Amino acid sequence: MQRNLIAVSLVVIAAAMLPCQVRGQSLSGNDRSDDSSVSGPKKVVADVKRYVTAPLHWDSVDWLYFGGTLVAVGAAHQFDGRVRTHFTAGSKTPLDGKDTHSLQDALPAAAVVVATGLYATLIGDPAGRTETWSMLEAGALASTTTLALKFAAARERPNETTDPNRWRGHGDSFPSLHVTAAFAIGTVLAESGNDEYRWIRRFLGYGIATATGYQRLKHNEHWLSDTVAGAALGMASAHFVINHEGGSDRPGRLSFVPLDRGVMLTYSVPLH
């Protein structure tokens, strides 16, 4: 019972620390200032401050995202044991406690950053350089939050225990750092730039990030809920950076659609 309470508490903490949502309204009007004259260390400090304090400016729709994240991570937690059993079936060393695939699983996301930066430099594209910086910033912000959550959760990995409720031990499983960084970088790739090649960008960005999550599960390095929490944190951090760099919001809208025997609640948000 105590372990379950700890697990639920940590999931709440993880969801509460998600710093933004896709609409880009995590900053209030008073907090959004003209950063055109701010650069270097001062801009980094300002971005970090906005990132950390963003939840203070959530509105009703932001809390819907909070609830959705909470439900998703909690639902995934219910399948942690089954997913582990699926990937460890036939393994002779399911509890070896080693992460021998860390570099391998990190390479695809790192390659995206390097390739974007090199290409932007080669053709002299300022937008490409900005996109590369956004990838690095989103990855850094999300990864720092992930490390803090790892320290707080201290959850043991599936290659250290068969019990998905081993929190506050000596582990660093929750959330997955690889998945967080991959989704932060992949989301920037997917949602930045013009719309000419949007489907290709989304296929590559979300595809690489999803494949990273799959590999962490396959290699028995993380529980399913670790990857779900990491994905949510990475995507939220990426949208924070994209919206901040773009200097504009993507307002979403809640509405009620009348039906024959009632009404339907809908939420719409522009994707471009």
C-alpha cells in the first residue's frame, strides 16, 4: 500500500512539473517580454526562469493536459510488469543491472541535432541554426527536469527488480532520460520550419523518438511508464521552446457542439 501511494505521488509530481503545452500559453502576458535585445547568458537565464515558473500560469485547458498526462502515465504503470515480461521472455540475464545500450540508444537523437546543425551551417541558413539551438535548449531543459525527477523517484529499473513499485530505492529509472531527450529533439524537428515537408519532419521526428522508447523497453532498461512520462516531458519542453522562439501563441479553443440528445465537448488547436 505504501509503495502504491509513493508511486501515485511521484506520477503527480512528474505531471505537475510538465512546463507547458502545445498551445504555447504557459506564459502570461506580463511574463512575455521582447527578448530581441537579450542574448547569451541572460537569455538562457530568462528562458530557464520562464520554464520553471510556467505551471504558475496554467489555465483550464492546461489542467486538461495535466490530467491527460496523469492518466496516461498512471495507465502505463498498470502494464509495466506485463511489458517487462514480454521483452525479457527467454533472456538469461534479465536482472543483470547493466545499461549496455545507453550510447546506442542515444545516437539517433544526437544524429538529428548534428545533421541539422551541419546542414544549416553548410547552406548558411539562420532558421536552421535557430532550429538546432531549439533542439539543444529543449533537450537540456527536459533532461535537467528528468534528472531531478530521477533523484526524487529513485525507482529501480526492470533489469534490477521484477517489482515495478520499487520506488525510493537506489535506482534512476523514472523517467527515461533517453526518451525525454529524444522526444524533445524529435518534436522540435517535427513542428519547426515551414509546412512544405511537414509530414516528412513529423515522420522522422516522432518516429525516431518512438523508436528510442521502444529500444529502451526492448533492452529492459526502463518500465513502460518511464517512457510515457519521458515522452510527455520531452514534447512539453519542445513546445515551450518552439512557442517562445516563435514569439506567438497557438490558441486552442474549447467548444460545445449540440447533438440530437445532448452536447459534445470538443477542443481544437492549430498544428501549424
